[in-house]
Amino acid sequence: MPSVPSSAKANGFEPYLWLRHVLRALPAATTVEHFEALLPWNLKAEQLITA
């Protein structure tokens, strides 16, 4: 079974940037939909928090 970081890479994201985005967005996630939106196959490149 592939790991989520390797899934991020398979979906075109650098795993560290994707994980940083997820860890910053998790405190605001309150619904299943919010959590699912953070999965690499549901994320668009322009959504990554780069600051």
C-alpha cells in the first residue's frame, strides 16, 4: 500500500510542501469534506499554502 506522501508525489506535489500545507490547514478542518479536500488526489497545485 502506498503512503500518503508517496501519493502526493504521484499526484505531482513535492511531499514536504504538501505535508506542510496539510499541517497548516488541519486546525481549521471541521468536517469530513475539509479533511478529504486535503488529500493529494483532491488538491490543486494553486491551493498549496506556500507562505
